Amino acid sequence: MPDKLLQLSNIGKRFGANRVLDSVSFDLFAGEVHVLAGENGAGKTTLIRILAGIYPEHEGTLELGGRIIRFRNPIEASRHGISVIHQELSLVDSMSVADNICLGREAARAGGLWLDRRAQLERVGALCARLDLRFSLEDLDRRAEQFPLSVKNRIEIAKALAGDARVIVMDEPTSALNHAEVERLFALIENLKGRGCGIIYITHKMEEIYRVADRITVLRDGRRVGTAAAAECPPPTLIRWMIGRDLAEQFAPPAGMPAAGPRAPRFVASHFTVPRPGPGRPPAVEDLSIAVGAGEIVGFAGLQGAGCSELFNGLFGAYGAVCGGRVEIDGEPVLPESPGASIRRGLAFLTGDRKGTGLVLGMSVERNVSLASLARMSPWGVLAPGLERSLAEHYVGALGIRLDSVGQETGALSGGNQQKVALAKWLATRPRVLLLEEPTRGVDVGAKHEIYRLLRSLAAEGLAILLISTELPELLGLCDRIVALHRGRVTGVFDRSAATPERVLAAAMGADSPEGN
Amino acid sequence: MRTLRRWIERPEGRALFALLFILAIGCVFNAHDAFFRWGTHRDMLRQVSVYGILACGMTLVIVTGGIDLSVGSVLGLCAVVFAQLSLHRGQPAVLAVPAVLAVGAAAGLASGAAVARFRIQPFIATLAMMVFARGLAKWLSGGEKVSRALQQPDGSFAYLDLPGAFERLDAKVWGGNVAVVTLVFLGCVALSWVVLTRLRYGRYLYATGGNEEAARLSGVPVRRAKLLAYGLSGVFSAVAGICQAAQEQQGDPEAGVSYELTAIAIAVIGGNSLAGGRGGVGLTLLGAMTIGYLEKILSINAVAESSRLMLTGAIILAAVLLQRRRVA
């Protein structure tokens, strides 16, 4: 029996009234890869953050090498040999590779004042040789920003292993890697296993799970559903665990929805390809073809890194005129080149990140609502405050936005009301096609249902709606058709009648894709 | 009381409060009753006008989330060009003024292009323009002040007539009660106010400063908005340069050194946030008067320059601290 490195018992965590983890237990042995699986929001990230000392306040106990321990901060966790390789790279771009790897553990003399560069380089060189990371000494002295994402990923790994980590957490480590790089990562994992490290591996990709996992634990809604050896947990079981049987009833289509009849295609994309910036990267979306009729809602299901967001950004022209393929609105060919041009052609794009890309939170509600239709609000370039106000008030009424006055600062509203303001901004442009990315993210249940009702009535008015959601119930409840994306390619198209959570999730995880073996 | 508190919560209320506070101090420390004479106020307004004109352009740039360090140098450049055109070459004001405005606009658009098109940080882009414009001013003037005294080939000096434009700009009107440069300053405030609050492009400036990516995805021409802000800042610098040349009766290539810092201080004391997306030129007007009165009160009470600078520094810091409390 190998050593037990880590034992988490009855871990719980709540944020305010919101319980995100409930009595979760998890263990890790030396020399094994333990995959942590679950849908978005299942509690994986929270669990990892507790392990990494980012959330010192939690319920339950953490045992490391047989001793109960509680980390007060990430530095303590890292001193105890726990190392997390983050999804978002945490490198300082302007520093050299070696400096990045040693960040926080610099080789120093004279009481820590004098940086010993030579000793540092030697130490890093030895580390890289041990891990077979293939960095030359010159490479180690170059700045991190000079390397592509895949190499940065290796730097990140080296950084994580610079201390003598025994527990290594990899959170979606392959999301930015190509096939050969993924293979190299797997070889590294074998190397680490052989050295007695335990690896907690988080991924959304089915083929990866069965490639690396020794054991699998599935979380759902903050609870542990089960733990099993990989061989005893075939894909159907895994997916059933992730979704939960009892949820199936909730997906029943709402009553009174008209059956999807044949409709004139309003929005057509053919062989659409969205490149990724930087040379040698596989495209974010490849050869996607879709036709959406007037009044139809088409959903896109994809897990992290599937390319859904890139698809919408590309269709909207947010990346400029870099995408390949053809796009037509009402039979008229359009070339996505810029957001302004897309808006004029009747496209609207509700982004998934309200704060970052959706709203100008410091501006009033009124000004946010009119922002994308200012040309209409300002004949001859002169603003017409009356027009603007009545526009804002119309949409505040129509969408039921709760506020004191339309002059109120948008940032002061609740998440749900902010989301409605963002939606109002796009409806005010009088679009023909709506691209919606996570339209109910961070929105409470009541507001969610209002948004659902609104989307249905918009579709009934003849809009073509394309929708990205990471919440399967949302997709299954709202959409006439669901397109599953995996690594930028369509891996399944399901009509409402044929869409089941199991089938959609399996396709989104690439289980049916030709490359998944 | 409640109304008062609501006023104080607004940035305009705060800026007004600061100004009233300074005025109250002026009434208390009122050496030789100078503070109760209109002439004192007229002179304060005259002295702060050139800075205020620069601060108008600065406000437009700050609203987009940028900063323009080149305004002082562009002022110097434009003062030199204006003096050369109208003093030495005898061009009429109808030609000289538009030409100088074009020079200022070109300088501003160049900074704007560097910021908007080539994504250079505003601080760096306008720092480069600050150095370049100063060099250009010195090159055009040969490093000498462009003044009425014109050296002849035999070494003697001939004195040129002062063009009418100089005298008219440096004059006082309405019974000698208001300086013309003050009216020019107020005109610049009005123009900036129209741009920021009444024009579509003004809204683009706020949206760009508030959340550039959200603005871009909403179809806002972010680049053109930035170009406009820096271009107008250049035009205002040219206006300030013309006023400065008229007041000094010459075009000094060294004119306007460190004026950009005063212009920034005016905008900040008024309550404009350097983070962008908020503020307005009304705040800048109040800020200009606050700084102007502060200087004036310190000078009529014969406070030494050393203490004056220290006090001004402390007040700038206090103004920024006050702003932050509003956000929190």
C-alpha cells in the first residue's frame, strides 16, 4: 500500500448564504493521479483553493502526511509541499524564465540581500534536467514573454515544482496545449508519479480523464457524488454522476412552446473558422457551419476551452476581420470586421463578462442603454437627451429593471438588474440576430426566469438567437437545437426532442469525437 | 442639512465646497483689505486663465483615461510660431491664429495617434511630444525669444510695432473689469462643456475612459475618440500659447515649462479622476479658481514661495484623498 499523502475530511465552505462545498472528503496517495471531475460550479475550484491555503476559513480537516494541519495562507501551503499549477498563468512576463521559476525562493547570500544569479541558474538548470523540461541555459535567461503559451505552461510547471512539492494540483493544464505538448505533459506526469508525487488533476476532457486517471472523484453542487478507480468508472457512469439522475425531470421543455417548424434561415455561418493569436496555435473554432432561423434559439454547449466564446467574438467582429468562412444575415453576405459594422447589420452580442466587457459600470443606466445606439440618439452628432431618456425608460419598463432612476449609476444595481441593462443596450440596437454569452451568469433565480421569458418572447418576435451557456438545464430548457463544441469543433447537434443531458455532455467532453479514443 | 449633505456627495458639491473654503480663508487673511477689491479677483482670473485653458484640454484627455504631458511644450511652440507669424512676418491675425491652432492640433493628433493607433501609454507618448515640441520651439526660434526687438545686420536693434492682436488679447474689457484672456478661458470651458455633454463624441470619450473594451464592443469608435481628445488638447494648448505670447508680447521658446503639471493639478483639485470615465469641465473650472485663489491669497499675504509650494502640494494630496472617500 503506497503512502497516503493527503486526506481531506468533511470539507465545507460557504460564501455568505451560499454553500459551495458540503462535507467533501478526498484523499491522495503517493504516485497516483486522482482526477477531480464535475460541471462548472460543482465546487472543484473552491476545494483546490482551500487546499492551496487561499481560503483559510473552512469546515472540516486537512491531513498532510498523517498530521492535521490548517493553512493560513498560500505560502504555508507551498512550504508544506502543496503546489498548484493554475489555469490562468501566473508568470511575470517581464522577468526571465529562471527568475520566474525561483520567484519567492531566490538563491540569496548576505542575509538575503544579494541575489546569487549563478547559483540560481544552476539550480533551475538541474531542476529542468530532472523534470526533462528541455530548457537550455540561454532559454532560462530569456524573458518569459518571448515564449509561446505552451512553453509558458512548462515554465509554470517548473515553477510549481521548484520547491519539493509532493502534492501537485493541475487545473485544466492542457487547455492551451496542442497534441504534441499534451503528450509531453503526460510524460512529465509519469515522471512525477515515479518520483512519488501525488497529482490532483482537473479536466473537462473525457479522453484525458481515461488517459491519466488512476482514480476519479466527481463533485456535484458542492457534494461528493462518488470516488472510484478509473477502470470501474466508465464514461456513462461518470456522466451520470456529474449530472445527477434527479435533474432529468427539470429539463422538461416548458409547456406552450411551439414546435420548431421549417423557417427561413435568418443567420447562416458556413465553414467559419476563428484563428487564435500567435503562430502555430490551432484555431479556436474550426470549420463551423450553422443556420439559425427567425424565431429559433440555438444553444452552444461546450466546456472550458471549447471555443464557444471565441466563436461569438469572431462572428461579431470583435477580433477584426481575421476569421475565415462565410456569414449571412437574411441571405445577405456579411464579413465580420468590427463591432460597429456588425451592430449596423443587426447583430448584437451580450458578452459573458458584464463587468469587464459588457457595461460601463461608472456610467448611468440611461447612458449604458443608449451606448450601442448613439448614432440614432444623436442626429448630426448632437445628443438628444429626451430621446435617450425615453429609450432608457422604455426598456427599463419592458424588462422590469428595478432602479430609482435611469440616471442612477449602473454599478449600484444588483447583478440581475445589471444584466438586464446590458440586454437592454443590445435590444435598443433593434437587432435581427442576438448572440448571448451566459445571459444569466451571476443572476438570481427570479431574474433568471424573467430573462428566460424575455428571450422566448424575443424569439417569437422573429429574432434569431444564439446562446452560450455552461448550465445544461438552461440550454435544454430554452433551445430548439443544441450544438456541442469540443476543442473548436462541432461534436454533436441535437434537436430539442433528442437532447438529453447525458448526450450533450458526452459530446461536449469529446466522447463521441473521432480523436477521443 | 440633508440637501447640503447630498451636495457634498456630488463631486461638483465638493469642488464648490473647496472653493468656498479657500474664499473664506481669503476673507480672514485679508491683508490691506485687498481681498475685497474687485481688482484682486480680476487679476486672479487673468493669471489663472492660461493654465485653465490648458486644463480644459487636459480634462478631455483625462476623461478618456489618459494624460497629456505635452501641453506646456506645445504652448511654448505655439507661442513661438504665433510671434514669428504675426510679429516678424506681419501676418494678420485671421491667418496667424488658424495657422497656430493647426500646429497645436497637429501636435495633439500626433500624440493621439501614438496612443490610439500604436497603443503607446499616454504618459510615454505625450512625454515624447513634450520633449519634441520643446525642441521644435527652440529650433524655430533659434533658441532666442521672438520679440519686438529685431537685431539688424549692423548689430543694432530695431523695434517692431506690436500687432493689434497682441494688444487686444492682453486688454481688459467692460470698464477694465475683465481681462480678455479670461473670456477666452471661459470660451474654452464652454466649448469643452458642449463637447463633453452635448455631442455624441463627448459620450464616446466617457465610455472609452469608463470601460474601453465594453465601449469598443458597443460599436464606439474608441480610437477616433482618443484622437479627438488629444487633438483638442493640442488646439487648447495653441490657444493658451497665443494668449501667453500676447501677455508677454513675445514668443518665448521656454514658455510653458511645467505648466502641464499645473493643468493636471487643476483638473485633479476640481475632482476629476485620473482613472477616467468621469468628471467634467465644470469641475475643472472650479479647480482652476481654487488654485488661482490659493495662489492669490498666499501672495497678497506675502507668504514665501517655499511655503506656498508646500501648501499647494498638500492641498493637491488632500483633494485626491477626498475623491477616494467618495468612491469607497
